[in-house]
Amino acid sequence: MESNYSLPIGWHVGKYELTGVLSHQNFFTTYRAYDPRLKLEVAIKELAPLECTTRTADGRTIVLKEAAYAQWFDGMKERFLETGRVLCRFHHSSILSYRDVVEENGTACLVSRFVEGTTLEEWLCKNGAPGEGKLCIILHNLLTALHYGHQSGSLHNAITPQNILMEHPTGMPVLTGFANKTIFRPHKITLLTPNSEWYPTPYDPSEQSSNSEMPGPWSDLYALGGVLYRAVTGRNPTTAIERACEDIPLSLPVLSSHKGYSPAFIAMIEKAMQSRAEDRWQSAAEWLRALDRHTSTLAATPSRLRRAVSAMLGLGRSPNNATATSSR
């Protein structure tokens, strides 16, 4: 995957040699690259908003299309770099780890480890709905990642099946894009660029499009519930705004009953996706405790699941004693 907007393959960003283009998004180009000093592959996410920037004739430097974008882009770049500095201090097996930040070519780049795998969305399209036992293990890993991030003072704010990688060959989830939307919407709903607006995804809770409600851990847990909804039903959930305006029920038990999921597991997803924030799980630790109680009752290999959950959660410890890094 390569385009005229990408840096040429073989060029360097800092000490890293670009070896391929992984993806293009509205605000980022992500490259596969090589670290010659450590002799390992990395991924580089370059801040390159398509709407308001272009490149110089040599194809290297990002420049603004209009001077009116300057203040907006400078602020965006600084928040992007600050997010990278915070994420470089994150160390959790289910959170994409960042190694470096680079500021050159008129923009900023974040350097992360390279994860060989596919997005959860691609994985679900290929494999279909996973069994409840597999989903419990995936859920546990993502909840421990969110607990770690929340204890560190950060919200994800952009959890979707596209922002979860299923790593090869372990099949375990890796959460990417931590703090993505807070870069662009630090004070609730704002303009992404001077000429464009933010639109909610099916995974965004109502408070992310409200000026009166504050997002919190319960917001990320709503989005995670939406990811589970997608996994068990094969479809995206209705947006929170549509549900609120048209009084549309989740219909989760009906959609998933024929697939063998237990009522208790479905109830956990429904609790995460309640319209009112106070009716949801209030913390990842709270949901983890409920998940552990649930897995202890599963008929399929209960002892293995119980030992795995207990070991990873660290039962007997207070959630407040979990390891944390510096907050943003």
C-alpha cells in the first residue's frame, strides 16, 4: 500500500528505515519500518491530516495548505507528541507499546513495536462469532489493559474492533490507539479541523457527543461492550444517539440466544451498554471481578479459565494497588 502522499519507501524517519506503508487514515499514515540499531521491526504513525496538509516537491516535508490551519495544526502536533511521551511509559502486554517520538519533516511521528496480526474486525469476519470461553479470555485481557490505562490517568476514547489487533501466533488482543480522540477533542465536541466535524461511531457513548456529561472509565467500558456486541451478533450496535432519540432497545438476548452464549454473559454486555453512565460498570476492576465470578461457573473447562483469570487479575489484591505509570 503506497500513495503519492506517503514518504518514499527506503527513506528514514529519525534512525528508522521505512520498509512499507501499512495504512492511511484521515489524520495518520502508518508505516512498517526497521530499527537498525536494535535490529527489529517497528511501526511508525505519522501525523499527516489529509484535509489541511500536503508535501513539498521532494515528497518529504509536511506543509499546510492554508496559513489559517497553523494554530490548529501546531496544537494538534503538540498533543500528539505529548500523548506519545505518555504512551512510551505504558508497559502492558495488551496495550500497543511505544518506543520513541520523532519530530521532523514538519510533523510528528510515534514509533511503536510492530504487531504481526489482523484487526479484531478482520478476525471476526474470517472466523465468525467466537465461543463464550474465548470471548471471556479476550475480554479479560482488554479489561486489564483498560484498568492499567485508567489507573495511569488516561482514557482510550476510541475503542472499536478496528483498534484491537489479534496478534499472531498467540491469538491474544492488543489495544491500539490509546488516547486517540483526546488528541482531537480535549474539551468534548470540537472541530477536528477548521472545516470538519466529528461524527460518533456505533461504539461511542452518548457523553462523547454531549457538552453536559463528562466521559470517564465507564465510557471506555461502553465501547468495549459495543465490541462484544459486534462479536456475538455479527453486526454493529445502533449508535447511542439513535438509541436515545428513538428509544431503540439493544435486543442483544434475541440476537445472540441461538449462538450458545449464557444469559449471565449477555447481561454483562448489556450492563456495559446502558444509556445512562451511572447504570454501567463504573470501572474495569468492577467488571473484572464480575467476569471472574462468571468464568468460575462456566461448564467448559472452568478450572483452566478460573486459574487464568485469577492469575492475570491477581485476586486478593485491591485494584488500587495495581501498577500504574505517570498520568497525563
